[in-house]
Amino acid sequence: MAANHPILWTAPAPLAGRFGADGAVAARFGVDSARPALLRFETDEFIEQLLATLATAPRDIGRYIARPETWRSPQAAAPDPIERIPRPSAARALARRALGRAPAEVLQPVAARESRLEQGRPRSLPLKLYQAAHQRHYLVAAQLVCGIPGLPDRALPSGGREKIGFVLRRLLPVDGADGGAPEPREEYAFVKDASGARWQRIAGSDGRTALADGEELLPLFPMAYAEEAPTARTRRLLVGSVPVGRREEYLSTRAERAAPGSAAGVAAEPSAVATRKEQFRVEVAEPWKNLVRTAALALPRINQASDGPSPAAREAAAGKLNEQLQAGSWLTLLDLADWLAVHLPALWALLGGEGTRAGLPNEAQRTLFDWLTTQAQPVGGADFVFTQPPAANADNLADALRRISAPGVREGLERTTSVFPDANDGIADNGAALAWPGFKALLAGLRRLGPTSYVVDGPFMALTAPAQPEDPVPAGAASHLRAAEAAAARIDKLVQMVVTALGDSAAPADTPPLPFAVTLRDALETTRGDEGWFYIRFVHLRCDCGPLHVPLLSEASERFQLASFFDPDAPARPIRISLPLDTTPAGLRKHPKNAVLMVSDVLCGQMQRAKGLGLVDLVLSVLPWPLNKPLDLGGTSKCKNGASLDIGMICSLSIPIVTLCALILLMIIVSLLDFIFRWLPWFVMCLPVPGLKGKK
């Protein structure tokens, strides 16, 4: 029966023969008549509009065909077909009969429009689908019919033996081709399986005959309509919602360019080494680099010319900076200890005094152990200045890791509410007072060379320095930035040592996945130069027939792009923000304060410290000597009621007044940044409104 009754995917029947095709056969089976139709709606009532159109005038769905548009040159709006006041059935029947006698409007094929002139030539617009936030909604429609005349519609699948849906296909340029060129391009399927999501290249050149294993099948829903007179038969339109809102997911997924089934085309899971490497970089290496950058960028300010601040003032500034870096170093060491304990347990046990060096699994772990225990550069010492130095110094990184993992140290660091070296007034679960770690271990800091000279130093200096660029070193601030980046790049050698030490060991089950930034980087590398072209195919599956009846895929829809949320060409959904009209004290006092902010005792203390700072203090803190004045943050750690009771706050405010503050601050900042961006002429447009008064 299936062989005698072929199934076809066609465009919606009301659109057949209306694209100006030559010949009856071409009108029925040509490109425009066989491909699914993309329907565009510009209101949130798009389902109601489609239902009303199919109920009253099915041929009018041609007015909703998506065409290229921007907010400057929008697509012509279709009339509203929704009956706001219900009409009698006789009136509706007469309207349908009159419509059936009228000739059908000839529809032009969807093609790139030409918009306003750019550099003297018209700008060609691609078909771009916008998001619901832009007040645009898109549906894709087609019909599943029997290829034998007289049996127009195929019955909908039931019982799980058949399935229908649609697939989103991506068009990527062939390797080596220009990403902006329309051809040549290959078809890719969006696949989700145990190895994650990817764009899988379709084998062969015709994507209509292949469905990738694990390809995502998007749902369809039926909508009934009646043909025009004289037949008036009930037909069925299959409609699906185009997932424009998933644009970032689609464009952030890597592409597998190898053919499916080949050895190179097997998409493997991210390696156990890769996931742990990225975790190490995020939790340890990058924070360590930021400590190095902070010290390196502060060094020129402290090592000023001979007419700069006194040696005592320089030492005080270097001491405060080292104390800030010391607090960050302790926390980074704590994360390093946690990472080693989970991913290199044998090495961690040896650092704790259990086992022998020869018992480590590989030579790379022995090398890492030697660097942690015997590196030449110190992690402490008298040359690292502090205003209030801790009691002892760690001998090396191994000693620092043992000390940081001692009982009670983690609790003290995690529960502190003050800034080092202020007193840590936290209380542990056992009632004991929590204190700062009693050892000094700077991962990066300023070491004194002489009475008025300092240098950036730390354990990272024992790592191999990366090759420096051969271009001339810039002067001024650019040279300081390059020096800071060169110093921080030494830590990449530690990352290599750690990755080698992992060897072929299996990753723990609770290892976090790759960060989104890494997956996005891989996606951009495998889709380099692509502008994000897609199209849609409808699919009919016989689930139990296997290779006897391959999946039936429709012709491809019009090629389109998915617009981003901040696309400059996107239509703008109207948004109204009402500011207070009466901004006098008498008027502002009337606004209800119904928005509540919950402020903890720690945040309360930080807010209290910030209240004493003004614009003058901020300016003086960045000026050179002798105008420089360091910020006085005070010693308050938390808000207290009396001597012992810690308190938070519940702050109640008015949203309209907040919007007023935001607008004023916005205009101030925009005016200041206009010195850089020169954007003020295009930033805001204000129209006069006569009679809009603040007071009656």
C-alpha cells in the first residue's frame, strides 16, 4: 500500500500556482510551490491571525510570507483578519463566495530586497528572522499529501509507527571557501546525542534524502481549513514555530565537517584532560594571573622618579598592595589545594607526607612535585613588605598548600567579613574565634630591592618566560600593560605541567563541564567566516520500516538568517517607561516605596565605608605624587547595633524615583564618554509635547 500511495510534502495548497511559475507542472512541483512557506506575523496574536485567515480566506496566508525587512523599510503589514465583532454565518459565507470568484493575487518569489542607498548603491537585504522581543513571530507551514489525485491529504501518524516534524538545517561554506559567498555551501544537521550538540555534515550533496542520526526533530501541529468553492473540502495544514529564540544556542555549537560514519567524523566527548584543564585555568591559573597583573601594573606608580614620595610612603603603599594580594593568594592556594586533592590524589597525599616520590604515577607528577617543593623563588621572606606582616613565612608552595589545608584555616578564610589585616571576628561552629592564616605566602607581590626600588616577584618567576614579540616596545602605559601580560603568561607553563601530570587518568564523575567560553571558542573556530544561514525541511518518518522506506524530507524552505537580540536592523517593540512628572519634593514624596532591597550585615558595612568617599577622594587616589592621597576605607567590617549584635537592613524605595536617578546618571555618563565614542548625535531623540506639565 505504501508503495502504491507515494507521499509528498508540498507548500500550503492556497499558495499553489501563485508565484508566476511557467507551466502547470512547474506551478505544482516547482521550487516555490514545493517548498515550505515561512509566515511572518508582527503582533503577539499570530495564532489568532492564522486561525482567522484559514477560517475566512485561506488564500490570504500569502500576505504573511516572510520577506526581507528592517525597521527602516518594514514589510507591508497584512490586514487584521480577526473578527473583533462576530458576524452572522450568512455574511461570512457570502464573503467567502465573493472571494472565491475573485482572481488570486500573483505572489512574487521571496528575494533579497534593496533598501536605502549605501555608498551610492542600494543595500541588498537578506531574509532575516527577528525575535519575539522585536514583536515578530514566524511559523513554517506545509502539507503532507498523497501523490495520487483524489486523495489529497495524508492521515496524521498515530500509534508511534510514523512521525512527522521539521528539522533546521545550517548552510556552512565548504572548507577554504569565502564565508560571505553564497556558494559553495554544504548542509549540516543539528544533532544532539551523548557526545553533546553539534552541527553534523550531511553525507552526499542532497540533504533531502538523508536524516542524520540523532538529528533534532521539531514538532508540528495541524490546522484545518476549508477550500474555496466549489469543492469546499476540509484540508489540513501542518504548522511549526521557527525557534528564532534559540539563535545563540545554534551559533554557539561546533560543526563536525567530517562525513558521518568515518573515523574522523565520530564526535567524541570532551576529553577528561580538557575538562580538568579548563577547571584548573578558571579556578587557579586565571586568578593567579590577575594577582600578577595587579602587582605589575602598580609597580610603576610605586617605583617613581627620585622626586616622588618618600621611602616610607612607598613602603606603606607597597605594604598595602601586598596585603591585598596576600588575601587573594590565600584563596587561590585554597582552590589549588582542592584541585590537587581531587584530580592528582597521589601527588596530594605525597605533599601531606604520605607515600614516596617514586610512587607517583608518572614522571610529569614527579616534575610537578619537585617544582612545588624546591623551586628557587620564595613565597615569603623579609623582602616582601607588609604594614602588619604575618607571624611566619611559608618555605615553598608545598608548605603553603599544607598550611592552607590545615583544620580551621578554610573556615577562617570563607567566613571572614573584614579586609586583611583587620581583625577577623568570625566564629567557627565549635565557638572558637577564627583568625587569618598565620603564614605569609604571596603568589605575586612587590619585593624590595633597595630603599626606593621594588620588583614584582613570586613563585611564578621560576617558570619559563614566554617568547616576547619582536615589534618595538611601546612607551608609557602600553609598555606597562605588555610587561604585566608577559609576567602573567609565565603561569601558562604551570598549566602545561599540570595537564601533563594528569596523564591518561579518568576524570571524576563530578568534574564540571567545559565553560561556555571554551565551547563558544570551538564553535567559532569550526564555523569561521560563516554568516549564519539556515533553512527548514519537513520530515515524515516510518519508524518501523528501517531502510525499506527512508525518511521523506521536503524541499528546503527559503534561506534565512536568525537575528540577534540586539540586531541593529531589528524592528523595535514599543516600550514606554513613565518617569515622575512632578519632580519637586512635594511631588516625589507621594510615590509609594514598594520595592524592597535586602542588605546583609557584610554589605551594610561595605556601604557604610563607601558613604564616606566622594568624587574628590576617587580623583586624588589616581593622581601622581604629590597630589596622590590613598583611599581611607576605614576598619568597619559589618553593621552592628551596639557592640555585639550584627544587623542587616531592609531598604524600601520607589521604582519611579530610581528610574529618574538612572536617567540623570545615564546622561552624565553618556556626556563624559562622548569624548571617546562621539555618539551623542545618535544617542537620543526628544520630541516636544505641549501641555505635558509637572504640576497642574
